[in-house]
Amino acid sequence: MSKKTLRSVGIDLGTSTIKISSNNGQSLVKIPSIIGDPNPGWTGMTLDKSLENNLVLEQDGQAFFVGELARLQSEIKRTLASEGKMKSIKDAVIAIKAALSLFIKGDGEQILIATGVPVATSQEEMSTLSKGLSEEMEINVRNDATGESHNYNVNVQKCLVLPEPYGSYYQILKSSGESRAVDAIIVDIGHGSTDILTVYQGRLMRTASGSLEEAVDTLTTRMARTLQDQTGKIIRPFDLMKTIEKNLKAVMVGGQQYDVSEVKEYYIQNISEIIIDETSRLLGTLPPDAWIERVILTGGGAYVFGDVLKEMMWKENIVKSPEEVVVPDNPVMCNAQGFELIAASRMKAEKKKGK
């Protein structure tokens, strides 16, 4: 492969998953945002031998399980983010290096990265992450299922670090043909937190942005607690995720079927009210001339809370009608796709400078 190969990559470092977009949005990958210690044991026994689900990063004489492998096989594991902010920049760098290996095909690639982090992440932490992923970088990964190793030397021309919801903002504007910066508020409902980002006159407004712990995980936790009270059985919130994702009305507990539609709707309404209250409070800090032209609901929680939030935003006069609230075609991957567009745009600008 030519050493002049250029690649733009968009990465969304979420509280539950890392989303990666490359090749003009044609290559999309989602892995759990978990780093784990190696757990020596059987290898090669799994039917799934993909690198994506058997990813080991080797660095400085240490090995790290990343993503699905860490989730399933590591006894000691660490999440990358919680409570709306990064927990460890070092772990974030490890995860991004591992994620990049899923796209790189050989030595000498030049990469420009744009990555999103939770809104509550400080400017200093964002700068540290950017520096940790700049210039020459060696990536050594191994497939735990097959034992196959891959070693790459790549040149990261630049690593832009921005708040996660900005990726969806950029993607929505570009896909709609909008060439100007519009005043907008983006509500990114993830698994472990909800990020709210406000854009005013093209600026990201920190004073009008924030993060909430209420999210999809809050819904499953409260539903699990209610079901435990009803059934006397121990129910893990994680076990209810498929029920939420598939919009099922009933679950099986101890061989019996229980209707959860009423309790689910109750907690969706309750959590949505908290999100709306915080959104209204943040909007109240904007200058009087601010005019919110777009409200964007993104993240996996947009599927769960979207309809209720649209209605509430209309009733609270945040929008003139529920139809003014935009939900991306792919709210889970939209941030990553938007960041890839940002990276590609910056790459074009860098090329022009070099001429």
C-alpha cells in the first residue's frame, strides 16, 4: 500500500460504546467502551474469530483486552467514561489505537482523526487526549481467537477533540445542505448519560451545555427494580436492554411472562421530564437574541425517548411544533459519521495549505 494513503476517521467515545466511521461512512464499527486486563485461558474456541470481537492491544510490554473481548473475558475491566466525562485519558488512547486497527490496512497511512468525548470533559483533558494521539504512532494488535498479529506504523496528522453531540450537529447540517452555522441544541441520549450541547452563532456554549446521569441505563435500572418488587426475582438492568431495543411489551421472569409496557411508559415519561427541565434551564442562560432554529435528538436513546421528548419540547415552547425536532436516520452512529465529515473537511484544508 502506498505510503501516501490518506484516511479520515470519526470516533465517538460514548459511555457504553465506541463508534467509528471511515470510508465516507461506509465502514461503521461499534464496540463496547471497555478496557480490560488479560485473562489467560482458552483461545481459538470461539466461532466468532473476527478481530473486532477478539481485540488485544499490545503496548509497552503490556496487553489490554479491548471492547467485546474485555466485556466478556476480563475479570478486571474499566469503562472509558461515566457521569458524562472521561475517566482515564490513558485508557481512551488505548481504546482509540485499538479501534483504528480495524480500518488500517498497512504501514505508512496518514490519518486525520476527529473524535467526540462527553460534554462534561474539561478542555485540559480534551487537549491531553489530542496530544496523545498526534504524530507518529505504532499500533500492535493481536486477534485473541486466532493468535494473528498486526503491526502498523501510522502518522496521525491531527487529532481534533470535540464534544460528542457536535458530530450529529455537523452531520445534520451537511446532509441538509445548510452552509451557515445555525443556533441549535443537541440532546444526545446515550446508555449511561445524556449530553446537551448548545450552539450559538457558531460557538459551542459551555455555559448552556451540560450532562445528566439520566439516560437509557436509568430506564432499565428503574424497570428492573420494579420487576424485582413484583416478582421477588433478581433482575439485572442489562437483561432488559433487548426488551427496550426491540420495543417489547412483555418479559419472561422465572418462567412467567410479565407485561412491562405500563411501567416502561411511566419511567420514559419521568426521565423525559428531567431531560426537558435541564434543557429549558440551559436555554435560559443564552443571550436574548438567541433563536434556536434546530433541535436535534441523537444517540441510541432517541429511539426510546424521541416521541415523548418531541411532544414535551412543543408543550414547553422549545419548538413551535413536534416536527421541528430532528432525529438523524442513524442516531447511534450519527456522531461518528459527523466527526468523519469534520476530519475529511480539515484534511482537504490541510492539502490546500500544502500546495
